[in-house]
Amino acid sequence: MAEGTMTRADLTEAVYQEVGLSRNDSAHLVETVLSEIVEALTRGEPVKVSSFGSFTVRQKGQRIGRNPKTGQEVPILPRKVLVFRASHVLKGKINRALSKAPARTPEAGEPGSSASSTP
Amino acid sequence: MTKSELILRLSELNPHLYQRDIERIVSTIFDEITNALARGDRVELRGFGAFSVKQRSARVGRNPRTGASVDVSEKFIPFFKTGKELRERLNDQQAHEPETT
């Protein structure tokens, strides 16, 4: 993978490796998954993916913004924004993988320490 | 829409595929994104958005009730930034389709 950034091409490759489809069909399936999510969201429908996270559309009201360069006040119109909330499972996986704190390694498996797990 | 509804929808669109393959495809996609983030990598899907991991450094927090100080260790949080095209699409729709399910 190119320097720490995953793209559609990498997802396509993973799907291709996993299922016996052609690269073309794999690419098409990746695209369809994304476009179905987009369509649900544009209908205003939340998309919930268990153990990954949820995408919800939030309506923002009008407010007064300011051009930071000129200091001029400009109205920011009401608009819809997409909010992603990561699931606890996803947060847990990321933290377990990236945390340097050696005390928390899962292999240590101290039976008594289960009371104080992550919030 | 939930993951299982997404799978059903994809099965309708791809009647030539087994549902269990569709399930594997959907799981593979989200697992790959998860694994990339767990390596500290970014995931950039043009037109959709980008996932990245932000680091929150260790700090001394306070229990708001008792005022006692607590050590909060360093943590990593997944972050999603909506892509330009999706952001625009969310707002085009506004005028024509207020609420349909």
C-alpha cells in the first residue's frame, strides 16, 4: 500500500483476494457499497454498521460566521452535515493496536484486572 | 440502514452472487478500513470521505464530581471527514426531497 494511505484500489484488492470475483467485479462491488451508503444518507437515513460505527446526518441551523482575514460578518446558511460515530469495538481495536503502554497487552491476561477495563 | 439491510440491498442488485459472498465482501471492506486505522494509516475514499486516527496525548483529568485528579492515558480516536462530493450531495437534496424513507 502506498505510504500509509488506503484507497479504493486497496479495498478492491482485498475483496478480490477474499472472494472469487474478478478484479472488475470486486471494484464494482466496493463502489456499490459506498454508493448505497451515500444514497441512504442523502435520503436522511442514518447508516449503522455494527462493530464499526454509525453515520448520521445532522441539520445545522443558520449562524453568523466571520471571514477570519477581513473580520467581515457573513451568514452561514442552514445546512446538513454528516457525523461519524465510531463504535466502541473500533475504538478498542485502534487503541489496543496503537497504544504503547505495555501494561495493557492482551497477552498478559491478568485474571484479576478485568474490573478496570476501558470506559 | 444497518449492515444487514445493506447486505440485502446488495443481494438484490447482484442476484448472480451468493448472499454469503456479499456478506464476506461487506465485512472485508469494513475490516480492511479497521485494520488500516489500527496500523495508524489513513483511508481515503474520494467522493465519500477520509478516515484517520487522531492522537490525544496523556493528560491529567479531573473527576468533575469530587475534583480529584486522575491520570488519563494517551489515546487514539478514529475520525471521519466527509468528502466534498458527499457534503454537496447532502445539501442538494434538501430542496426536492424533504423526507422519504
